[in-house]
Amino acid sequence: MDKKYNLYRKRETDLVWWVANIDTIGEHLFTFDKRKVYNLFADYPYKLTPQERNVFDLENPEWRQFFADRVAILERVNTFAKEHGFNAVEHVGGYNGWDVFAVHDGGGINQDAPAYIIANAGGGIRFADDAECAAINRR
């Protein structure tokens, strides 16, 4: 890790290390292993493994509450995907106010014509139609 970063834990027993970047104000970075760094606002909860998310949530309940809508959407999408025969989802961004998730069977996302689930905080969840898939793929 670069010397411009300072690592610290909130409590001595924490497994989450917060990364203080002396060149940037307002950035919330953290790591579990001092190698892979997550950006709280860009990566939580989507890019964390289930084990990392459990640890993070236990040590940082205020952030879990702050991102409660994201967590609820991700949980609904995972359930929806499994009900339709998919066992893996990947958050790929947003589209017209919806969160977009690519879905696959665990063998990897088909980059030629991936299936997408779109969901929002209001409870809406569905597969993207052909026009939406085309627009998402053009981004």
C-alpha cells in the first residue's frame, strides 16, 4: 500500500481497517487484508463477499443502516435470481433510476447477451426487457 495512506482501526479488535488518504477529503476507504481496498460509497454492499459484509456490518452498524435500501435491494435481487435459476448476480450500475444486476449461473456472465435484473428501492424488481438490455449494453 502506498505511503500516502494511513491505516487505522476504530477498535483494537476490529478486522476492518480504514484507509486515510492524506491527498483526498471525504473519501471513505477500507480494507480487510491491507491489499484490496474498497470505496464505501461505490462498493458497499455489492463488491464485498458475504463474509466481508458480515464482518463490516457487525463492526459498522451505522453504515449498514445508512445503506439499508441498497442491502434490501441486493437481498431481493439474490432471491429473485435464485427463484429463476440463477445463482450469481453482479451489480453493474444504474439505468433510469433502477439498479442493474447482471445474472448468470455461476459459470460467468455471457458478455454477448447477458440477462439483467433491474430493481429499485420502491420494491420494483423484474428482468430488463430487450430494449433496456440493448441500452444497458451500449453504456
